Amino acid sequence: MRITILDHGLATRTGHHFDYCHSIAGGLLQKGVDVNVCVFQGAQPEVGDAFRALGCTFTPAFSQFAYASPQFGKHPHQLLDAIAQQAAAEMAGLPGADLWLFPTLTADHLLAFSLTPNPPPALGMVHTDPQALHALGGRAWAQGGDNILQRGLKVRIGAVDPLVGDYVQTYSAGLPIGAMPLPVRGPSRTHYPALPRTIGFFGHQRPERGIALIPDLARQLLALDYEVVLQDTRQQFQSRGTHPRLHLRAFASDLCAEMAACDLVVCPMDRKNYTQRLSGIVYSAVASGVPFVLPAGTLSAIRTQALGASCAYVEHTVEGILAAVQKLAASYPAHARGAERGARLFREQHGLDRFVQMLLDEVAVTH
């Protein structure tokens, strides 16, 4: 059996694109599946090294990066069609497979798939509204869905969250959007101290993830005698000097294991960018059984508030986030119980094993 993973947003050894593709590939390989991982042609060399080390085929297949903003100009529809046709040609050139998996399915790749001659059955996970990447995303999704239905192609699409699924369904006409388990794995914490001592910041540090606040947050947390773990995959914080209680992580091969070694995780993402999309870091914290701080008014805050594992802040400032950390710490045992319960509930619905089994079942059904 061969499964091809397609992700033109995978270019660096960081973020959910890498984490999802790497963990899924590893899970499939353990089941004896041949795996080909197809990514953006400009992916950094260490990305290919990581996948080849797993034992899978690595193919820099796609000339268009998922997050490149097309300059549509006076003929936007023609340019969109040209981008989709190019991606379709690149897909058509891939070796044969029993299933194509799009762990982060974008509108332009749905359209490209719908134009590809004789593609295998496909399974895609959608993370955002189709308009999120560019203004013609909705058109691309709707056109791709129509083509799939007209051609009778075998496609199963799931959303990372019901709200995301509802948004995407409005563009999809007769193409149903269902639910899928999240491919997040790792150990979850079961023992907690009376008070938190180690605070972690994880993920691809960038503006929408609160990178501007992290240096001052870390400095003040260190001044309060906390241990601070900071995932710094792009080595953006290396030049700020060392501190005996500041632990930089260049790369987390098992994100949940790194989180489970912390007592509390801070997720300082930009509220407006996360009102209609989930934070993978938040859900990794849930899966890891670790209490967390996050902004109020985000989809992640809505989905996790009933667990009692988190404290949501309103002001997106160092002071506002620190106040939330201190509030959570003041009632840490209660939040720890919520985190332990949340991890248990997460494992009942999600996890890498469930996701991999879903892929194997999909191959069995479609062949």
C-alpha cells in the first residue's frame, strides 16, 4: 500500500505543516505503508533530511507555495486557473498511490486535484475558511467542488472543527464536509505539582503567535523564579543571552512530550487571526494534559473553556498575559484536574492512531 502526502505549505521544520506530516508519515510507516511526502519545491534541506530519516520518499513537487500571495492583476480568474493547472500538472506527475492525503487542504489544491487526470481517492483536512489565504479562495473551492462532483472523483473532506466545517460547507454545495480526528500524539501528564514551576512557549514563533511579547514575558517570568521553556526552531532568541532557567528548544521531535514536561503553557496568539480557526498549540496542550493560558474570544478558547484547564486573558499585553498566568497559578490544582480530564476526553476522539486507522480504512473502502 502506498499513501502520498501532499502539502505545499510545508517548507520548514516547524509549525503544524511539519508536525502533522511528520507524525502521520511515521505512523503510516509503522503500519508497513509506503509513504511519499510531496512538498513545496523551496523547502529547506533539513525538511527532506527529516523525512528521509523516517524511511519515506521525499518529493519537492510544488512550484507554488501555499502562503505566497498571488498578484492577480487585471485578469484574476485566468491567473487562478493557471495556478491550479500548474499544480494539477505537478500532481499528475507523481508516482501512483492508493490514496492522496492533504493534511492541510487549501482551496487551490482542491481545485488542482479536481483538474488532475485520473487521480486516486483523496482525503483532505481543512483548517480555515477558503478565503483565508486570498480573495479568490472561495471561488477556487466552489469550482473545485463542482468539478469533483461532476467527475465523480472519490474525495473525503473533514474539518478540524465543526465551525470551520460550517464555514467551508457554504462554499461546497453538494460536497459534504465531515469530522476527522486530529493527528496529535504524545504522552499526557498525570502528576502535577501544587504550584506551577515550568512555563512553556511552543510552536512556530511569528507575529500572529505573539512573538513581539515573548521576550518581555519570558524575562518577567524568569524574574518570578519560573523555569521557562521556549521552542525556538528558527533560533530567533539565541542572541538574547543565556539564563540558567531559560531553556531554548531548537526543535521538538515530540511536541506533546515537551509540553508534558511543563506545568503550564502560554499561547499568546493574535485574537483576530484565531477567531475562526483553531490553534494547534492549544490542542497539543489539551492532548498533553497541561493547563494553558490563551486569549479570550478565540475559537480555541470557546472549544476548551468547559474543561476548566485554562485561563483566558482579555488584554493582549505582557501585563494582561502575566495576570492570567498568576490567576491560573493561584488555583492550579483545579486547573490541573481539568487538564487531566481534557486529555482523557481528547484521546477518546482524537490522536495519531485514530487518524492513521482512518486512512487505512479509507483505502480499504475506496478500493
